[in-house]
Amino acid sequence: MIELFLDMMSAERGASDNTISAYRRDLEICEQQLKGFGQTLRAAGQGHLEGLLAAWANDGLAASTAARRLSSLKQFYKYLQIEGLRKDSPAKNLRGPKQGRPLPKVMSEADVDALFECADGYDTPRDYRLYCQLEILYAGGLRVSELVSIPLAETGRRDKCLFIKGKGGKERLVPLTGKAVSAIQTWKKMREDTLPTNAIAKARAEKYLFPSSSKLGHITRENFAKSLKALALKAGLDPVKISPHVLRHAFATHLLARGADLRSVQKLLGHADISTTQIYTHVLDARLKELVNTVHPLANG
């Protein structure tokens, strides 16, 4: 039943591979834990799911993870209802644990400069590829999944933008800086000298800006994240605090700190709802406090 549900999510709702993997992982974990209660995932009742929530709380599972698993269960049982395999949803009336919304981890502009300064000292095509990826990521605030799968055909536009197909198939144009455009042009020339000769690899190279021998045809998110952490270590930064998503956060917060409006940042990030973007307003709060403390006539009193 899990596989049938995932097939539906992929075929009818256009869920991404990452979303499908998350649903599978959540539902398989729930299935295994319900077996410990002597119950199956398909036939579980509300009491069994309440037992799961209690077990997760006792295990110290993060509230965000518990909420995501419950959401997966609700989608699964809704599917069973639609298919006529259950009359009710045992998850319908359940609420996940309360979770505070943590502020995003961000990098200072000085840290970003240090990262770029280190990446700019490239020696090999692989090093330059990482530099190019950094330029694109920080210039456009892309999600890492969007970055690694950039179609080759979408580069080189006259308007110096990237056409990105993001979460849920939502499309947007991402303007690039001059340095990012230049980096893409240089990388496209450089990659020609490193392309493999076999037909399958060539086809992948013609499809993606950053081709790879992986099953996806392009470099993986994990591959880029690993390279980024190695670069952070080389730049004298704490690799634990650096990730592709942290750079996306840095893109948003640095724009806001320099005067960009929230609605524009929302469009650039590809957020469907501005409430998701509002998490970055803590930067604006800090700016307002600084203005009051430095500019106000009584600030020195």
C-alpha cells in the first residue's frame, strides 16, 4: 500500500524524488513501530497513532520530525479513503507536538567573503565547478536541489536569468549577478574538456550544467554539500555551521539587511506564501534597533 500511495503522489501530484523519499522513510518507520504494537499500518486506529506520538516524545524526537511523520500518515490515510480501502482516517483528529519556529542559521557577509576568496583560488575544473556553483547559489538563493539539476539549456539567456522549476513544479525566473553569469560561461567552456566519451554520459552532459555519473545524471545534493563543507574548513570556517541551505538563508538575510523588501525576497526564493519568508524579518528587527540606538537624538543620553 505504501508503494501504491507513492506512485499516486508521483504520477498525480507531481511530487519530487526527495518528497517521495521522505514519505517512504516516514511511513516505513511508522509501519515498523506499529508492528511492535501488534498492528498494521493499514488497519491502525487512532489509539495506535497516539501511541506512536507518545513513543516519539519519550524518545526525544524533534517536534518538527514528529509533525512531518504525522503529516505523512494523514496523507496516506486520506489516500486509503479515496481508494475506498478505509472508511475513516485515524490521523484526522490528531495534532502534532507544538514546535517553535527557529530562526534560520545565517552567515555573516564576512564569512561569505572568506568562502568565496578561498573558492576563487581554483586549480582544477572540479574546483572551478564548485566556485561556479557558489556564485549561482549566493546570487540567486536557490535550493540545493534546484542548483545541482540546472538544465544546460536554461543557461545563457539574454536577460541574464535562470529559469527554475522549484517545489511543487512552481516556476520562477532568478536574476543572476554579472559574476555568476561570467562563472557559468567559463564553466561551460571548461567542462567541454572534461566530458566523457561514452554516449550515455554525453547525453547527460547535454542535459545538465553540472553532469555526473550518478543515476540522476547530475551531481547529487550530498556531493555538493560535502564539497562545500570541505571548502569551509579550508577557509577557516566551522563546517558544521555551513550548508547549502545556510547559504540560501544568507542570500535572503543579506538582501533584507541592505534594504530589499520582503515581497521581492519571497519571489526570489520561490516561497508560495509570504509567511514562510517572514522568518527573515528578524534581520529587519536588528536593523531597526541599531537605527534607534545610533540615530535617535536621545541615543547618546
